[in-house]
Amino acid sequence: LNPLFQAMESEVSAAFRSGEPEDILSRAFKLTVTREDICTLQPLGWLNDRIMNFYMGLLVERSKKEGYPAVYAFNTFFYAKLISTSHKGVKKWTKGVDIFEHDIILVPIHLRTHWTLLVVDLREKTIKYFDSLGQKGDHICKTILKYLEEESRERRNIELTASEWTLHSMGTQEIPQQNNGNDCGVFVCKFADFISRDKPIIFTPEHMPYFRRKMVWEIIHQQLL
């Protein structure tokens, strides 16, 4: 990691320290990222919705390349809207899109002061919950399965068979866990990064400072390294 880290260092430092908070550093996916947003990627920073959604956009864009699973990502406001309004409140969110044509669906979730990730693998018919604090999300998995059933019925007139699906909250021995109160957003982004490449999740908490700076470069340049 070191040569890449050194090459990015001056640009990342400038993004944190130069200019005004409202300076626009990147624009894509119908999102505008300011220096203030980028600064949430500083050590001990809490990633905001704009950074999370922009990074999910980068993952979706990468998935269009040959050799990658087809990825669809809901934005960070989806789950809160779903649980407050049920399927009818979010059915317009997929207007013109058949989510079932994808391989993987990413659902980043904000639980008041904590980021987690839910992943639907349509190839394997699995719904998995990833929490870097080790909390269970079985009820969240069930909520998303119900959403998928209603979405399939509404969009495709196809009934899903719930018994064919496997729902699982990832345990603390299955995925890395954060060792502070700030890195949950970075963990979610990196869980999504590895999963959307069909790669085993092999990073550790010690990678977080590097990942934060790498994400700054990727967001500014709108490409994943």
C-alpha cells in the first residue's frame, strides 16, 4: 500500500487543508461533493450521506465494466423511507429500473449514529447484514426480503418464494470489526467494495487510515483504484 499512499499524500492533504468548506471538489451521480464533505474522511471523521452515496455511485459505475458483477445501490435514505412508509412509499425509487436484473444489491443503512450495510445477492438468493460493531440485523434482513417480494410482484408480476432465501447477520468472526467509534462508514464502503468485486473481505481495522485517504482521491478523481 505504501507507494500508492505516498503518491496520493500531497493531493489528499491539500483537499483537507486548502480552500473553503463550500468549494466543490467533485460532481457526479447527481451529487456535489464539497470540501466540507471530503473533510468527513479525515481521521476520526463521521462519513456523511453525500460521501456514502457518492462512493456507492463509484461502485455501481465500476460494475458496468466487463468481469464485474452487476451492482445496484440504493441511497442512504432508502431504508428509513421504507420502514416509515412500506413499499408504496418507495416504489417510485425504482421507476424505470428492474433491480432483479442485477447480481448484487447494496443497501447502506444509517442507524442514528451508526452505518451498516445490507447486501442482497440475487444469484445466491441470500440477504446478508454487515455490521462492524457486531450487532445483529435479522429484522432488517426480513424487512428487505418483504420489500423484494412486493417489488417483484409489482414490477414483474412474479411471486418470490421466501423459503428459498437465506437471511444471515454476519458474525464477529466472519467480518472485521471496528476498534473505535468513528470508522463504521468506512467499513461499510469497504465491505461494499470487496463484495461488489466478489472478493473475500480480508482487510483489518489497521487499513482504515489508508482507506480514508484513498477514498478522498477516488472521489475527487471519480474512479476507483
